[in-house]
Amino acid sequence: MVLALQIILAVCFVGIAADLLIDINKNHKGEASKAGGKLWAQGLFVGVLANFLDTLGCGSFAPSTFMYKAFKNVDDINIPGTLNVGDTFPVIFEALIFTNTVECEPIFLVAMCVSAMVGAYAMAEIITKWDVNQIRLWLGCAMLATAVVMACKNAGIGPFGTIGDGIGFTVGQWQFWVAVILNFFWGALMDVGFGLYAPCMATCLLLGCSGSVCFPVFMSSCALLMPANSIVFIKKSRYDVVATLGNMIGGLVGVFLAWKVITSLPMHILIYVVCVVLLWTSYSILSARAKDLKAKKA
């Protein structure tokens, strides 16, 4: 079952790469060769750093966008396509590495991936009509509470018990169905710009999975969602060639480096890293809500 998932991911990787190279040759001929060393260096740097952070669970879109704005090397109109197309390859690479090196219950892993995919595609029209700031409030507070609870569990403080060490759940366990249903909604929320990494990670941890098991689950879930977005942007040729290729190549390096860091960390340290990611996600979501409400009042 996991092997079948890995084959699908590999096919997606090769298929999107072929589609991208064909479009570059057709609609962007000469752009890569004419770009100077500075642009290539910036593209590779963004790819390495953003996807290093992505592998830790922080997400890559926000840091990538920040760096593109700072470097002024990608037109605003091309940023969404550059992020989606360029990050597709590192995210699939993440999923392939972690599904091969971290033990996870196969049926749980596949069910979580399918659930996220169905949520993203089936709920697209419905979820976009929801109040985004209300979602931000609930999700931001939930991430904050989860980070506090997990840090206390990790440190043995309070009545929270200890960190789980499960490798996932089977169909006969209630945790399986709770996780699958929640991942359906986390996948749906990607339609309005919420990342799946942090809420999926929080779900797995709170239900009793070990910290390491979270990684193949949320990475594989996203890896199966991103190719569809990439195809759309490639068809429209709405991406920056150098930044996309830099994200692709540099991203693979960043993922590999972060994987070495994660797999070398003792579990209690890894959990604290996860808590930091959850706190950062909570801050990002709640600050975005505050800025939006302020803008509406102005």
C-alpha cells in the first residue's frame, strides 16, 4: 500500500517535471540561459532555505514570498505559480523520503492522504464562502492551545500525560476516523490559503501518534494535492522560470538537509521543534486576521 503511494508520487514528480520542461522550451525559450548568476543564486537560495523550513513543518510559501519581495526578482503576478510549481518537487521528495524512512501504519497514511485530497476537491466551492477571519480565529487559537499542551506533555507538567508513541491507527480504532475526518477539513481549508501541515501535525499528536509519524502523513497529504495546482499554472505559463527552477533544485537540497536534522534529533527535542512550528503557525494566522480586520475598518 505504501509502495503504491510512493509510485504515484514518483509518477507525479516525473510527469510535472516533463510538463514544466516542455512549457519552458515552448513558451520561455532562452529565459534560463539569459538570466545572470545573481538571479540563479537568489532562486537557489530561496529554494534551499524555504524548503528546509518546509520540511520542519513551517511551510515554504510565506518565507519564499518574503524573500521574493526582498530580492525583487519575481513579478507579483508570477509568485503564486512560482510557489506552486517550484514547491511541488521538494514536497513530493519530502513525502518519498519520509514514507521510506519513518514507520507509519499503511492504511492510516493512505486514508489521511485520500481524505485531504477529497476535502480539497469536494469542498472548494463551499469552503470559499466561509468567513475566513472566523476560521483564522478558531484555527489560530487551536494551534496555540495544542502547542501549550504538547510542550507540557513533553516536559511532564500538569495533567496532560505523556507524548504518544503510536505509528498511526487502524480502521477499528476511533482515533482513525477522527483523524481522517479532520484531515478532510484540513485539506478543504487549503482552498482558502490555510496550510495543512500544522493542523494535520496537531491532530496526529493529540490523538497519540509519535512526533516522527506526523511528517510522512502531512507531507504525503500535500504532495498529492500540489500537482493539480501546478498543472494549472504551467498551462497558463504563469510562473518565473529561474525562480521556479531554483526552487525545484535548491528545494531538493533543502529537504535533504532538513531530513538529516530531523532524523538525528532525539524525540523530546523534535516535539519541542513541533511546538515552535505550531506557535509560529498560530501567530501567523492570528496576525493575518488582525491585519485584515484593521484594513476593513480603515
